[in-house]
Amino acid sequence: MLKELVEYIVKKLVDRPESVSVSEVSGEQATIIELRVAPEDLGKVIGKEGKTARAIRTLVHAAASKERKRAVLEILE
């Protein structure tokens, strides 16, 4: 569910939605969601002063806590 949430949000933000790649790695303590986008879309995902990335992380955290889990969003280059 978290993977689909991130993928949906990010695909609406970027110019090249076909290059969005989201993978989910489950660990003992937390679930790590790895996000990859095209280099030219990286700025759109991070946003001015990181505000867009922070907002996406807040949504992921809220969705994860609803399921009583812990999730971390990593934006990879």
C-alpha cells in the first residue's frame, strides 16, 4: 500500500512518469521505500528547500502508522 501511495503521488508531480521506480524493502525495524526518478525530475520531487519531499514523507509516515508500521522514504539519485 505504501509503495502504491508514493508511486501515485510522484507520478503526478514529474514530467516523465514512466521513469518513476519505487521499491519496498521490509526490514525488522522498518519498511524502506526507495524512490528513483529521472535526473531532470529530481528537483520537482525534492521541492524548494525540501518541502515537497518532506510532505511526501509525512504522508508515508501517516499511512504507515495507521497500519502500526514504521516506514522511511529514501529518494535515490
